[in-house]
Amino acid sequence: MKSIRWGILGTGKIATHFANDFAYTKTGELKAIASRNKVTANQFAQRFNIELAFQDYFSLINSDQVDAIYIAVPHVYHYELTKACILAGKAVLCEKPFTLNQHQSTELYELAEQHQVFVMEAMWTRFNPMIEQVIDWVADGEIGLLSSIQASFNFVAPTDPTHRLNNKALGGGALLDIGIYPVFLAQLFWGLPDFVQSQAILNDDDIDMSVQTLLGWDHGGLAVLDTSLISKSSNRATLSGSEGYIEIDNHWHKAKSCRLVDKNDREHAVEFDFPGMGYQFEIDEVNRCLEEGLLQSPNFTWSNSLDLITTLDEIRADIGVEYPQEHISEPANIEEHHHEHHHHKH
């Protein structure tokens, strides 16, 4: 089969990491880049030796030179661009969060099913060999009964109010950008929680700068998660069980090492040696799925993605964060949570 030809929408930091790691994929060819700025598109194309540079996202989406498209633009544009890709019959790998809310995500996955187009939320951490190792350890009973998960993702973001992380119009806030990772880790093992409780620090624009969340499952599991754009932390993750615990080293969402500690404090550390940041693993997964004719990855399914956004919606309802772009095609009952917000500002 001929090599799968990829295009990228957006030329920001994450698009750059992705293009960089493309060199380490098993198959596939990076063929096209699109930016709304011609100069930026050309520079990116030159830097990564990409044949086609488009000044317009839709020109790339409709190009017959491209089979699969990676969407790396701010969150608020994910929905319309993913929709356009599906309608153009192009396989999609869309950066997380897949859309702003569960309603939008459901609509897109239904559309993908209807048009028989492969779609995956770019939860690249899922495909990191270190996470695969952790999944195996837990499945093999190495830490006994898993009962508690703790995970953080914090960093001090630029304070410029126009920066996408601080800008409500661009889907800003900690939760959707980085808080999604700790929620992903907890749900990777236990699925949708039965209980969600959150507290947040909101900025003057009513978006979340810092969120602490407690998730609970009826089988007894608890997850304590935190995310912040205003404080620095070690960004480790710990999975605790009856026979030991697993600790994933800092920047756990892209770590190359983790350790298993048994109840006698004996440590078994594992280190992975892979080039780049690890975006190549999700690209390999998409290529594999396309070669096998699948519409979704069995390792990060549409259902996994919907469960993730469902919990993020619940957390946002809890802390009172809404985006203007959500109300375009929303069901009417979205207002029901308003009377029960308890959040404080600093």
C-alpha cells in the first residue's frame, strides 16, 4: 500500500513537536502544512522539508494530495475543522480536547460513522511506551488492587491576557488544555467516574487558572487530580494499590521512566529510550488503523474520548466555566447547573 500522506493544520508549538517526531514514525509521509499566514506556512514547510504549504486550512483539507490530517490549532476551532475533514473524507487526528464539550464530540463521531472516516482524539500519552508499561503492571496485578490515583499537571503560563491559555475566546483555562491529562489517566483504568467534585480559582474573565478535582467510583476507587496555570509542581503521577505503587516521573504525561515499588519498598525502575517527545507513537497508531481499515483506534476509542469530555463538562459545570462558542447548537438543558456553582475568585 502506498504511504499515508499527512497534512498539518496550524504551525504552533504542538504542530512543531509533531512535525519533529514525524521523522521517527515507521511509515507515512509528511506532505502538507497549512497556516493562515503564508510566511509562517512557508517557513514551516522549509524547516521540515514539506512539499505543500497552504495559506488556508480548507485548501489543505480539500487537497487530493493528503490522506490524513492532524489538527493543531486552538481548541475552539477543533469542531469546525474536524467536521470539514470528515466531510472531505480525510482521516483526522485532532489535538485534545477533541471539542469543547460532549455535545459537539458526539455529533462529530456520529458524522464520522456516517461517512466512514477514521477519527481519533490526539491523546498521545496513551501511546507512550511508559504508559503501556504501567497498564501492563496494573493488569498483571503487580500492585495488587488499585485503589488510588494521584496526578498533577501544573505550570506557570504566560500572563499575557491575549495568550490562548488566558483567552476565553480561544477556549483558555487550565482544565481543557492540561487538566485533561490527569482525568485521562484516572479514566484509563476505571472509565467514567460515579462522583465528580471540583474547586477552582477563576480569573477575572471567569476561566479556570487552577482546578482541584476528586473523582470517585462505586467500586471504591478514588482519584485526586490537580491542574494549574499559576503554579509549578513536580507533575508526577502515582497509582497506589494493596501490594505496592507505581510512580511515573515528572512530566508524567510524556515521561520516559517509571518505577514499581512493592510493599517491602523494593524498587523496579524502567527507563525507555525513544527519540523525540513521543508523538511518533500516536502517528504510528493512526497509520496502523488506516492500513487495517479501522474507523477508530481500539486503544483510544470514540467512547474513551466521549467519557473524557463528559467528565470535563461535569467539572466545568461544577466550577462555572463556559465558553461563548458552546451555545451555537446546544441542547436547551445546558443551563440547569447554574444554581449550584460554588467557586471563589482570588
